[in-house]
Amino acid sequence: MRLLVVEDDRLLNNTLCYNLSAAGYTVDAAMSKSAAANFCEAQDYDLIVLDVNLPDGNGFDFCTEIKERRPDTAVIFLTANDMESDMLKGFELGADDYVTKPFPISVFRKKVSALLGRIEKQTGGDCYTDGTLSINFSELTATLAGEPVIFTPMEYRLLKVLVRNPQIVLTRQVLLEKLWDADENFVDEHALTVAISRIRGKIEVDGLQYIKTVYGMGYMWIGGMKK
């Protein structure tokens, strides 16, 4: 899993990166909001460890920007401020945890391990199954009630985004950004609509509904509910 540490205290940044790397994670380090933004433009992260107070902005604003573009990225806030209002604001913005400085590194590592373990369990690593629909994203194979289902590469990419964000409304803009393919070929709104329709046609049988349209906003993965 890939992590980004955004902390302007060089010693703490180096300490966090060293310990997280030692725990087996791939870790990048940024000491400002602008540097963090550059990293996030280049790649996705499973978790961002984010200082609230940065020299060129604040972590709350950066968290909002990240969650709008990549809602499946987990965020742990770091702060010297233990005010309840700040903690509540962090959680309201979609943070997964909130750690007040100073803190024991060993405890922090446990928090990261537990959080990423929950994420991996929820997403099934690189697989999805609910007892009826099973998808292996590594092998690009799928079955529905034991019968093979054929998806296009773009449909697999779309499904992966959806199943990694269950019960979360994903706007069309977020989905379009994530569907930009490896060759940087543009995916337009029509192609997205067609892909959603085709996926529904392949898996929404026998009264099951997997994708809910939230009118005026986007789509939500609801995981095989009876209509």
C-alpha cells in the first residue's frame, strides 16, 4: 500500500516515513500543501497522514480537495491542537482518525495498520464478492451466480472504483477522472453513461440492484440489494 506523509516538521516527517517504511509500506514525504498536491496529481494513495497546520495552507482544505477527487483515500490528521471542534471538523471532512501530538510512534503504527487492514478487508484486496457476484480485478475475471460475466477493461476500472467506495455517492466528475485510461485517452460523459448501463445489464438480474443513480449527483454502489 502507498502512503503520503504531509508534515512540515522535518524530524517528525522523517521519523514517520522511516517507521512506516519499516512496516512494509511504500511512503512518500511532503512538507507543504503544494508538494503534497503535486504527489497526488501523479498517483493515488491508500492513506494520507496529514498535518493540520502547513506553511502554505491547512490540512482541512487539502483533505476536502482530496476527498472530492479521490474519495477512497483514507486520511489521518496530525495536530498539536486537541480542541474538540477541530476534531469534529476533521471527521466531518471524511477523516478516518485524528492524532494529537506528541504521540508514541508504536501506537501510531498500530493505528495505521488497523485502518489499512479494515480498508483491505472491505475491498477484499483486489477481489470483490458478495456471494452472488465475484470479481477478480487482477485476473480480470468475474462470475454471477457461478456463471462467467464478461466486462470490458473500462468496465473493470469503473467497477473497481465503485466497489471500493460502497454507500458513497461518486459524482460523474470523480468517476471520469478515475477512468482516464493508461494511454490518457479521454473518457467522456457519454462513455460513462454507456458503461454504467452495460454493467447494470450484465449484473442486475433477478431483482438485484448494484448501482443506484443519485439524480443530479452521480452513482452509488449498494451491493446487490433487492429492488
